Amino acid sequence: MAILTSLSAREFRAVIETFADLLGQHKEVINRLNVYPVPDGDTGTNMSLTLDSVAAELSELGAETDMAAVCKAVAHGSLMGARGNSGVILSQLLRGLVEKFKSASAITAPLLAEALTHADVLARQAVVRPIEGTILSVARAAAVGASSATSSLDALVRSSRGAAAAALAYTPEQLPVLKQAGVVDSGGTGLLLLIDAFCHVVAGDPLPPVPELEGIVVHAPETLPGHGEGDISELRYEVMYLLDADDAKIPAFKEVWAGIGDSIVVVGGEGLYNCHIHTDDIGASIEAALDAGRPRDIRVTDLQEQVIEEKWVREGVAEQLHGDELTEVSGPAPTTAVVAVVVGDGIGRIFRSLGVRTQVRGGQSMNPSTAELVEAVRATGSQQVIILPNNKNIRPVAEQINDLVDIEVRVVPTNSIVEGFAALLAYDPGASVDDNVAGMDDSASAVIAGEVTQAVRDTESPAGMVRVGDWIGLTGTGIVSIADSVAIATTKMIAAVMTEQHELITLIEGDSASAANTRRITEYLHEEYPDVTVEVHHGGQPLYPYLVGIE
């Protein structure tokens, strides 16, 4: 193919679509560069979902369109679809690029260099406390490399890529946690793919192959250092939302946030902002938005227990279930109805059998939106409703629903599926919401919840060294068992928390559980705890072969 001397709207669109494809192909590799020991979809998934939103807006344009329309789709799509710290920063970088392109008929070498510099400046302005060794360092290097080679477009993109790649390789020297883990920055890895896309479209350079996951080894502690320069924050929650607010109120809003958290990124303009913070005070982070304007699409993630149900991450939505066999609303509305957040069809059937009126699908990082929970509450037909979030991440959003509907809504703060089951054992549809909350909360708090999953990277834990492929058992205190088989990890986890007072063990099979492993576990339990009742249910949840409740 001929080397381009400038980029038309169609060719710039091809760059963005190529970038989106690359992120989709490389997202698991980028995820692997994270430092948590359990399966999660952090940086790679967040960046990919952000670009999926851009690609969706581009797909609505005609085959022939102008630069302004392409730039508008990139800016709006990335703002609305940005997820996580990396996705929000990537959104600002893309918005910085297109601000310089939107009034041009074609993108020349000097214009691209100017746009990369502008994007770097805007991204750093959006981050309250910029840290080197991150995507910001790679963005700055890409801009510097571009500015040093503006004689031709192909020379510029290749110079930009060389500088960005060198900056990415240097990130472990800037962030101690990266050096300890033996990896480069994941966000910077994702951004480099954008420059690869430019090189491919402009000069015909080959696209980077996807590295083998097995070749990426990450050594990281379970608990990461924090609050020091160059370290990862110890703050517990990630809070994100879209904020409709007057532009003049944003500086004061950012000042409030600066006092309650870090990893603060606020991007957008013209009355609409995408806001991201790590904090221990969820309430204050949302109240700050109420002072500035109107928050919506609030998402809260527990960073200490960030285990993502990949099915919903991949789909990019927390799908609400209405009208199927799990959630069909039939019969007269009860005095008090229950809405539950579920994962897995089998779990949904169990919740329905226990009296749940409507359900919403969701999980650790793909939290249901405020709007989805509001819709589910209204769909019950009752004037008193209890929400079972069944996950720490979802509880803060659920707590906001009462202020948004003309229905009395309470939250029983269940942190797991098994706590949700236990809470429903005390549910009385004919009783008042307050009476139900008291009984259901007591019932849920009597349960010890555990889960078993497979480690995807090496790490140190209080239970010992975890290796890739090990099966690990987790409770509210963290990793308590490690084994080379799922059955042994499950039984060791149960043994670690069982006491003489416990009378019931509930085992919920996931979609990867097997009859043989279930038999091994139940035989062990009958032999070791002959006076304890063991119940087995099929839940169908992804990633976790077994969820356990002990009460």
C-alpha cells in the first residue's frame, strides 16, 4: 500500500476502528499485567469497552462522512463509554486529539503532532495527581516523539511509536510496584496500540501480534503498598459516574474530591463529565456531585475484592432480566417485594423460589446502573421494596434508590449470593419493610460466605505462595486455602472457618463444577462433620466452581 501523506476522515476512522480491534485482541494480555491474583478484567477490559462505545457511534455514521462527524463520534463515544481509571484517561486523550482535528479537512503531520501534544496536556490536567510510570508517561513520550519528526506523516508516527515504546519499557523504573511485579504499565501498553494503529494505516506497518498469555509472568504481593509517591493506592473503593454540571462548578468539585481520595480523573466539558476516584468515603464522593450538578450511571467497585464475572464484562452491560422464566412478575404484588442482583441462571431460579419478585444481572465490576435498579424496583408493583445487592460493590448504588423513587426502598446489605439466600429465609411478603429488614439482616449476618476460583498469576498470600493455576479459597478475610485441585481447595477453605456451632453447609455449583468434584467435597464433609447438614444447589455462576455458605 502507498504511504499516506495525510489522513482523511475515512482514514482516521480506520485508525480508531483498528485501535478498537487491537484492544479487543490484546485485552487479556493487558489484564494479565495487573497485580491481583484472581481473574479480573481491569485495564484491558476497561480500555476495550471504552473503544467499543466509540466503535458503536462510528458504526452509526454513513460510509462517507466528514472529519467533524468522526471526531464528534470519537469524543462522545469515549466520554459516555469510559470505564475505570484507564478508560477515563484514554477518553481524555482521544478527546484531546479530535479537538484539533474536527475543523480540519485532513490530518497532516504537523497537525497530528500538535494534537498529540494537546492530548497529553489535557490528560494531565484531568488527573488531579499525575504519576509517572503510567499511561500518562507513554502519552507524553508519544507526543514528544511526534514533535521531533514532522517532516512526513510516516516518519512522525514511527518516531512517536519508538518514543512511546521506550517510555513503556522504562515504566518499571518509575513505579516500584511494576518493578517488583516484573511488568510494564498496563495502561501504557494499551495506549501503544493506538500508535500501532496509526503506523498501520499511515505506513502499512504490520499490526503487533498478541503475545502468549503463558509467557507473561507477574510476581506481585496480595496487598500492595500505598499512599507513597509511585505506589498504588490502598483506598478501598473505585467510584465512577457521569455528571451533568455547569462547567464553572467543576474546579470546586475537584477540590472537594482531592480531599477524600486519589486516582482522580475528571474529563469532559460543555455540561457533561465522566468522573473517577478511589476513596474510602463513597457517600462523600457522591454528595460532592450533588453540590455541583446531577450524577447518573453511578458505579462503585470494591478494589480489594475485584473479581469480575467475565460474561457480563464481555457483553459490556449488566443485563436486566424481565419477562423470562426467572423473573416473570405474576400474581398480586406483596406488601413487601424483594429485588435481587443475581449471577447465573441457576442462582436466579433459587432466588425466585425463595420469593424474589424481580432480578437484575450484575457482578463485581459490571455493577447494575442506578437506572436498572430503579426499573426493577418499580417493576415489582409494591410500595415497599427490599434490595439484596449480594455484592459489596453494588450496595452503595442500591442505597441511593430510595431517594429516586416514590416507593419505600430498603437495602439488606448482603455481600454474597449465599448471604442473599440466608436473608430470604426470614422474608415475609406480608410483613412491613422494616420488620423484614430486621429479620433478613440478622439471618444474612449469621452466614460465613466463601468462594473458590483459580489463580491467574503468582502472588504471596497469608495462606502461602499462590502459583498460576492454583485453586484458591477465599472468605471475607482473603485467601484461606491453596491447592492443586478445586475439591481440596474447597474442603480446606471450609475446614479453615468451621466451628462446633455450625449446623448447615450450602454448596452452590458453578458452570465449571463437575459431579466428581461435588461428590469428593460432599463425601469429605459427611465424614468430617457427620452432624452437619450439607445442601447442594446448581447456581451456574461463571468463574467460581463453588460458592459456600456456612451457618
